[in-house]
Amino acid sequence: MPNPDQIPSEGELTVHKIGTRLQAIKMIDLTLSEKLIKEETGKDPVLREVSNHIKLGWKNQCNSHLKPYYRKREELAIENKIIMWGGRIVIPQGIQKAVLHYLHRGHPGTSAMRALARFYVWWPSIDEDIDRYIKLCHKCQENRPNDPELPIYSWSIPEKNWERIHIDFAGPFEGKYWVVVVDALSKWIEVRPMTKTTTVKLCAKLDGIFQG
Ligand SMILES: [Zn+2]
């Protein structure tokens, strides 16, 4: 059976080292390292203020740029110099674009992109930024009529790897169909080519994945 625990490689986000609250996001293959998030958080003037308030306490009257954080003050925490809101990383401004770029992979459309973001990351204007990003993407605009209204990640989070998988076919691409198996927890992806998409062939492929 594939081992999702081996996924994060150099340059990928290996935030699982930080602590249990980050379990939900440990496998996201953001091409952002923990180090980069830490550095950018340290450089971000607003997040520096937020960090200080988390450590030293909040004043009742705070400046308007701090209000979105003040509202969440009970749920904000610092883990290894990274600000967390619940299980989500508070992304410093310097790398927000890179995160949007990552979340947009595969042209998911607005609702799926928002749903995906909700699992992993937050910053005050994230929803508006996602809308703006999608509006500028021709491909997402073209795909819009088929864009599911329901978030694709609306399932509950399983407790163990391979407890629930999602299977879909892609293609035809390069003359083949491709069966895509995604582990719901780790987001580990297995892709296999298939010449025929019959149930028998699919079962054989799945056997190959899980026994191989
Ligand atoms: Zn797009």
C-alpha cells in the first residue's frame, strides 16, 4: 500500500513537524516550506503585531487592520513562529499570491478553491482574493457552467490514511483513460492508465494499487 507519510519531500510543506493541530494539512504539497512561512510571517508588519498580541494579550481598542484578527483572537495561536487559526495557517502577505496559485491548480473554480482554502489557509481577504483570481482566469471562466456549487471537499476528514478514497476517471489523454485514486486524508494521489474503463479492469487496477 502506498505510504502517504513519505510524501513531503524537500521544498514541500512538512508542517506535520510543528504539532498535532497541523495534522489536517500535513500533506498539502504547497511548494512553500515551513521556513519560508516563518520568515515571511516575521517580515509581515501586521502579522508581527498579531503575534505580539497573541503572546501578550489584546487591547480592547485595536486599529482597523487588526480587526479581522481581533475577531478571531480566541482561536489564534502561534506554533513554531507560524500563526494558526484553528488548523489553518495564517498566510503572510508576501506569499499569498503563491498560495492562490497553488490552490488554483487544475482550475477548480471559485467554490472548490474556497473549500480547499478553508482546510489549509486563511488571511482576511482570502475569499475576495480567490474571486478576483478566478475572474482573471479564462479557463475557469469557460468551465464555469460545470463548476459544482457544492464544495468538493465537503466530506468529513477521515481519521486514518486510506480509510476513504475518491476515485475518478480522467481523459482520454494520450489515447488512454486514467484512473485517479485520491486518499481523502493525505490527498495522496495514485494515477494509472487504463485502456478500458470497465468494472473488471478497474478492480484489477485497484488491486494493483493496494497490493502492489
Ligand atoms: Zn483557472
